[in-house]
Amino acid sequence: MRMGSGLRTGWGRPTKQDAVAGFVTGLFSIPEGMAYASIGGFNPLLGLYSGMVPTTVGSLFSRTVLMTTTLTSAIALTSHSVLSQAGLRPDDPGNIAMLTVLVGVLMLLFGLLRMGSLMSFVSNAVMTGFTTGIAIQILAGVIEDATDYHTSYHNTIAKLGDALVHIGDWDAASTLVAAGTVACWFAVQAVRRLEPFAILIALVVASAVVAVLGSATGLDVREVGDIGAIPRSLPHPVMPDLSTAPELLTGAVAVALVALAQAAGIGAAVPNPDGSRTNVSADFAAQGVANIAGGLFRALPTGGSMSRTGVATSAGARTRWAGVYAGIVLAVLVLVAGPVAEHIPMPVIGGLIVVIAGELIVGRIGDIQLVSRTGRLPALAMLATFVATTQLPLQDAILLGAGLSLLLFCINAQRQARLRALEWDDSGRWRTTDVPPRIESGTVTVLHYEGVSMFAEIERLDESWPRLGQARHAVVIFHVRTLPDVPSSTMVKSLERRARQLADHDCRLMVVGLDPVLLQVFTRTGLVALLGEENVVTRTPVFFEALDRAYAEATAWVESGRRLADGTDDGGEYVR
């Protein structure tokens, strides 16, 4: 059974491995959820809530069955930036609920409209610059938690610079606790079996050591409870503040794009164990439903999390029930031991955030090198997105990145568009060759178009089209089998101009290889009437069959004209 654009309701049977994976993921969600909320400037408690309802609902409906829908660092940072730029308090439950629900509605709309393919237009160069910038933002945002040093700067680079200049003002105890947490993580990470649980173990061990030292030596550092209490209860329902929707709409689009871009690659990286196909658009819709439900229960905006999905798969997840269990386990842990989490030292969370940022940076080194070697334009797009991410509000940075991705696509498409000539060789095959500089009288010239038919390509098409000169009674066959179903109007105008020029010289333009949709477009625009129906040949299932037929007709027409000029033709069928 299906719902909407493919929300999956065939849930299968849970396994023991799913229960184990759900328990591990639920435990892991405590430090990571709190850390990500803290990164964004929110109460850490909201990070816990974001791993309950959204994770459970998202897992139920996602077509990528092992994908875990929850809060990520990029989403948290972008969400806080959106609320702040809109002049709304980031600690107001109604504002947060409205943003989360609005993000969910947009995600659901994207899914229902089957817009998953749009994520392919966000280039790797732009995503590399964005995620690297996010990692630097994370480091800048964790300075106070890790060192207890407060900087008055808001610019990301300025924050880091100010902190380094005033390193002598860092609180020694907080800094040592954060450094010890990082060292503990490295030690656990070195043990292969414990690697998936390194953050969880580092959290427990470092917090326990600080508690012991606090009792023995009076060590005093900030704790989670100093930011906000964690009640032993589930999140209470909250109504979104509908009056803030207009101010949040543009920002919600940016948050949705960030979340969807992060999640889009999970389907390819984590295939379904049962062999069923993933569907990016259906995953969009599932995340939308998860956010709508989560927004009503105090969750921040969420999306597919690669780190949390990795934890689940490493722990043996086999079905979507692993994610369902993860949300339930987290809720039970908060109910049973919520107040205990208040005693987690903030420098410990700060150290874990440093680890997370470091992993993001290290994980992108290969992509940074790849983009840098690809070419100047991708490298510039990556650098521009990185600078925008560290200097501008994140919602502006992701929208700028999306625009840069589209610009790169258009430039590359324009560069790759070209004409090639096709020649019939002695072995009975078509082979490509350079376009001749001019059209000769009494010849058949076959041109093959390679491109996506955007208006920017027409200049290149005009430059490479052979000159007509004084040619008479020649045929140009324009092969368009690879042309998109709906070409640009500029392309149609260019063909109209060529057809008139050729007709003035008693020559023909034949357009070959059209599919039915493209034929309708050419008919509606009047191009078929201008060319003449005999000069428009639709494609067949056999590749080049339409071209073979058109070439035979064009050759016979040219030969008939030659015989007529010699006075040896009796007015056959190919003479117009």
C-alpha cells in the first residue's frame, strides 16, 4: 500500500539486530543531539526532542529504509540563522514550531512534486564549500563551551581569530576537560570494535572523570543544567505561531534545501538491505511528514543524518524498525534518566563538537582536492560558497550556492554544446567528423547536435554552422535525436532562420529524429509548416533508421536536381 508520492507503508518485520541498532542509535542521540542543538545556539534539550518524533515518523515512511531523520549541525546552524535574521527569538517554542512545520510542508511539497532530481543540480563543488564552511562555523561556535571564553564577534573568522589572540584568557579547567574529551575519543576510536560508539563512550567516561575530580578537588565547570533543565517527561505539544510564517518562508526554503541536500546522498550510500529501490522524492516527502509531526512536539527542523544512519548500520540495522526503535529508546531514556543528563559538563560537549567538526573537515579533504583539480570554475564556486557560508547568514549562503550550481551547469552546458558532421563510410556505418566550413552545391550535409538546447548554446551553434555561400540545390539534414523534448524557443527561431536561408538558395533543411512530443512542439510553433512535412522525419525504435531514410531521400533529391540541370531528368518524384 502507498500513500501520496510513494510514502511506504509496507513496514516489514523488525529483527533482533534492529532492536540492538535502535538502542545504540538512541543512546548515541543523547550526546550528538545535545551537541548539535548547542552548536546552533538552541537549548540542548531540543536536540533530544528532535531525535524522538521526527526519527520515529521519518523511519516509518522513508523509502531509504535505514535513513535516520534527525537534527544535524548544518540544519541547527541554518535554523538559528533564519530565526535571528527574521528578528524572531530562537528560544520561543512557537517560533521554532512554525519554522519546523513550515520546513516540513515545503519538504512534503517537494516530494509530492517529485523534485528529488533537483538535488543533482547542487554541484559537488558547492556542497564541498558549504559543508567545509559549516565545519568552520561549528569550530567558531564551540569556543565558549570548550574554553569558557566569550567573544563579542559575530563573524565566523573573526571569532576564531579573537579566540586565538586571547588564548591566555581561556579557562584552564574547561580547556583541559575539552582536550581530555577529545583525547578519550581518539583512544576509543583506535579500538575497531568500539569505533561506532566512540562519541558515546567519550561522553560517559569524560563526564564521569569530571564528576570524580569535582568531588575530590572541587573542579567546577559549566554543566548542561546551567543552560536549561531536562525534565523527566516527554515533549509537550506546542502550537506554531502562524503570524511568523511570512517572515520565515524564505528561510524555511533554505533550511529545507540544506536538509534535503544532506539527505540526498544517503540513498546511494546506504542501499536497502531487501534490495528494494530508494526514491529521493519519496524520502523528501517522508522527511516532510517527520518535520510536520516533530514541529508539533518541540523538535527543531530535521533531515536525513549520515552520521546517525552510519551508527545504525554499523550496529546491524536491517529494516526501518531500527529508526523507530531509536526514537522510542531516546524517549524512554529521557523519561527514566532525564535529570542525569543535566550534569553533563559543557566542555565535554564542546570537545565532542570539536571532534564532529574535525571529522567534517577531514572527510572533505578529498573533495576539496578533487574540485581544485577539476577546473577554475568549480574551484571558484567552492571558494565562493565557503566564504559566503562563513561570512553571510547560512540561508543566504545556501541560496547563493544553489544559484552558483545552476550557473555552473549553464556554463558547462554551453561549453559542451556543439555540432558534429556525420559521414557514411565504406563499411556502412555513420561516423562523426568535423563540420565542413561551407555547404557545397549538390551535396547532402548531415549535422548532429550535441547539447541540451538552452538559449545560451545558440551562439555556439551559429558559429559552427557551415556557411551557405553560393550553394544551390543542396540538403542539410539536422539530426536531433538527442535533443530534449522541449527545446528553447531560441533554438526554434534559429532553425526557422536556417530554413529560410536554405530555401532562398533552392536548398532544403530536413530535421530528423524527432520524438512525438518534440514533433508537437515544432508543429505548434509553426516550424513544421515552414519546413514542409516531407522535411520532418520522426525517430523510430531502431537507432539511425530515420536518418538512413532521410539521407536516401535527400541523396535522390540532389541527384534528381543534378540530372534536371543536365537535361537528362524526366521530372521524377524528388523534383519540387
